[in-house]
Amino acid sequence: MRNKILVLFLAFLPSFSGYAQSKPSTWVELEFSKKIVKNLKLEFNPELRLLGNFEMDSYILEGGLSYKLHKYLTLAGYYRFENEWKYKNSTGAYKGQVSSNRMAFDAKSGFELKRFALQVRVRYTNGSDFDQTTDDKASYFRYRAKLDYDVKGSKLVPFFSVEAFHDLILKDVDKIRYTAGLAYSINKNNEVGLFYRLQDYSEADKESMNIIGIGYSLKF
């Protein structure tokens, strides 16, 4: 069964990647968390994003708190700092780098049914209103659904997720992320993962992105 799941996953990737013509970007996503008291958790989630030719795209430093109010409801708040390379605006040594600051607030839920686990998240992110170095002022509601499957007798967990970005200024969904991947539990505190992501835009003249991602999660 586990071999069939792996073969199906690998066969599934080319059908996605055909939608985007550019070389795949590489994203590295890290998650570190520590329980402070019962139901309250401290999180730190840095990211590194590279373009298709392995040039720097951006790095992200994100930290926050999440609190489990109920078995089916968790609330969270995060602060994010992002430094992005704008090569088209390159001037001098800084290559057109711009920084932005954002806040995000989550409501998360989910349930399990046999070997399936469904997770649902609604996230609000504010625009960079208090940061004058970026033109991106959009605020979003981000809706994500994620489905995991627990393969019997295996530590490999295939997953699939869809996330829609609803621009509150344009009042429309301007991009959708489709993600398929495999997670591997090293032990109860350590997990690694590999995923493919297609980022599709509503604008007809904006090219979709292929993304190959690596993830690592550590619970202290």
C-alpha cells in the first residue's frame, strides 16, 4: 500500500507542473514550537525562498502564539518580517531589496475520519500599512483546507492542500496555492517533508509558479 501511495504521488506531480513554464522555485519552510502552559504554544516559523536559478527571492521571519480554545478550535496570532529581492529595481549593493512587516490572525479547526485527517484554517493578514518600503498594501483572508492520509504500517503521510487568497481591496481571489507532499515522522518531536506547490494567479498575464519545497518541524 505504501509503495502505491508513493508511486501515485510521484506520477501526480508532472500533471501539476505542466501548468507553469518557469523553472521551479525552491522554498524551505521550518517550524519550531514550544508548549508554554496547557493549550498555549509559542511558535517560530522562518522561511527561505529561492528563484528557479537559485537566486535569492526572499526570507521570512515569523513568530507568534497559538491557543487551543476547544478540541475543534485553535486561535493564533503572528508577526512576520519579510525581506524580498526586487531584481528589476536593482540599484547598488542592495539589489532593490525591500522589507515588509505584517500581522496575521488564524482560526483553525479539523477532525479525523478513520485514516484521514482534515484541517481547515482561515487566516487574516493585514496590509503593510505601517511599512513605507513596499508597495504591497493588500489585506487578505486566506482560506486553506488540508487533507492527510495515515498509511497503515508506514511513517510516511501523504497530504494535499488548497489555499485561496482573497484580496480585501480588490474583493476577489487573486491567487490559489495547490500543494501535494509527503511528510515523514522521525519521532514524536521531529518531522521532515517534501512537497510540490503550484501557485496560480487570477491575472491572465501572470505566469503560474512551480515550487519544490522542503519542510522541517521540531517540537521542544
